[in-house]
Amino acid sequence: MTETTARAAAPARWQDYVELLKPRVMSLVVFTALTGLVCARTPMNPLLAAIAILCISVGAGASGALNMGFDSDIDALMRRTRHRPVPSGRVQRSDALALGVILSLFSVGVMALATNLVAAGLLAFTIFFYAVVYTLWLKRSTPQNIVIGGLAGALPPVIGWAAASGTTPLNAWLLCAIIFVWTPPHFWALSLYVRDDYAAAGVPMLPVVKGAAATRRWILLYSLLLVALALAPAASGLGGTIYLAVAAAGGVVFLILAGRLARSSAGDLTGAAEGLYQVKGPKEARDLFAFSIGYLFLLFAALLAERFIGLPPLVR
Amino acid sequence: MSQPPEGPAWAKARRRRSLAIALALGVFVILVFIVTILRMKGHVADIGF
């Protein structure tokens, strides 16, 4: 890995450090972790619960800072990421890594004090998996990078559950499995319309290695698996009628969009003149990418809503 | 090891960063104190008389 950042012309602003933490990713992590914590149905001091969620969000931010530090070389080569604080020179790579390490230690340490060692251990594993296993190894070496690496993004509900109860039962892992299977169609839809970016940076994303047609087929396959898996909480004593309705209706829309994408030519190259690629039909990919975020949000929001209004699960 | 950049803008930025680090450390200490009190409180009921 090469040092890509030059000394900036102006000092970093506090917003640059916030950007290192990937606040949008943090918000999704907080939401799914909160769902896991609430679904555990274990009485917990509200302040300790808030501190647990804070630790999970800071841990996610630490992962983001480490990722941006380690990935600054390839981020500088991609249009989508070249304006990030490290490749643009606003923050030194060593500062990003130091921030990531300090926040990791803080989040895991406070989590252990505030809740239990199971939750703290899972949080430490998640940070390590994302920053080291995914960022330094999988992302640069295999087209299955986001399939396996997706585990890091899928673990927050399990951490939340463990923070509340000290255990990780099957239903916690079911929430993890839903996010795990959701990740490939979500990111592959994105990678279909930024494929040239990944190719320029040498990141072996599926569309770069196997082509757009194969990626569209894989997206459809994972979408079928996701929609089926998302219905499972209704039968496992986790979800109630609201959840079932949301999972069924959302699943139908998800499959329609995935089917439309599979039949489209999204991501196909029409001209390969020295990297000047023209991408056809990216709208189908953008639609699925956008809807996938809303779909996951609605699934978890339904579970949260059922807990707060006291609606019992369909199966006890 | 390169010299840190000089100038009023950089000095101001360093001062701001020092303050932010001090503030973060203060928050950390308070957080650990609160967690300790809450955890101890949770075990008070365990003591039998």
C-alpha cells in the first residue's frame, strides 16, 4: 500500500473527521443494533442501553475511519471516493488510522464495562473483521468480497441483542442472516453502475471479474433467498402481523425490481475504447439499490414498532 | 520526521484539536463514572441482610 496523501494546503476541519466515521453507515448500524436490543425483550437500564448503542455506533465509526485510512490508495483512484478526507489530502492517513484505533478501544472497553463480555467481544470481532479481513484482504482479492465481508455489517443486531441479554439466540442470528443476504444484491446493484470506478482501482467486484450479466443473475438469486429469509421471523416467534405484511409486500416489490434488473442490460459495456465505457440501462440498478435500503429499514422498523405498541409475535 | 506546518491557521487548528481531545477525554471519564454507578446500583439488591 502506498502513501497517497500529501500535506494539505489548509488544516482539517472537524467535519472531515466526522466524514471519516461514515455517518450514513453509522445510522443504519444504530438502527439495526437498536432493533436487536429491543427484540431481546430483556429489561435493561435505559441509560446503559443508550450507552451500548453509543458504543456500537462509535465502533462502526471506528471501522469507517480504519477503512478510509487503509483504502486511501484505491479511494484516490475512484470518482465516487476520491473526495474523501484522506485521498483529497485534508486528513493524513496516519491520523485517520489513529482515530480508528482509539475509537475502537474506547467503544469495546466501554461496552465491556456497561454491558457484558459477549457484546464487547462481538463488537471487537466486527471492527476487526471489517477493517482487517474485509478491507485489507477480501476487498482486494476476491469477487466474493462483499458476500463474506457483509458479515461485519450484519452483526450489529446480534451485538445489540447480546448487550441486552448476554446471549445470542437463533432469532438474533436470523436478523444477522437477513442483513448478510441483503448485502450482495444491495452492493452489486451499486457496483453495476460504478463498475468502471472499481475496474480503475483494481477492485475485483463481481461485475468487473464476471461481467454484468452474471452479476444480474446473482442479484436475482440472492434476492429470492433474501425475500424468503425475511419472511422467517414471522414463523420464528420474532415478527407479528405488521412485520409479515411489510416483509411480504416489500418482498414482492424487491423481486419485481430484481427481475426487471435481471432482464435489463444494466452495466453492459457498449464501447470499450480505452476505458471510455458507456453504461446502458443503469436505472434498473439504481432503483434496486435505492429500494433495498428502504426495504431493510422497513423490516427492522416493523419489528421495532411491534415491540413498542406491544403487538405479540405470530408464533410464541 | 517532517516539521509540523506553521502559521496562524495551523496553530488555531492545533488548539481546536487539543480542546476536542480534552473534551473527549472528559466525556470518557464521565461515561465510565456513570456506567460504574449504574452497574453498582444494579447489584445492590443482590446483598442479602
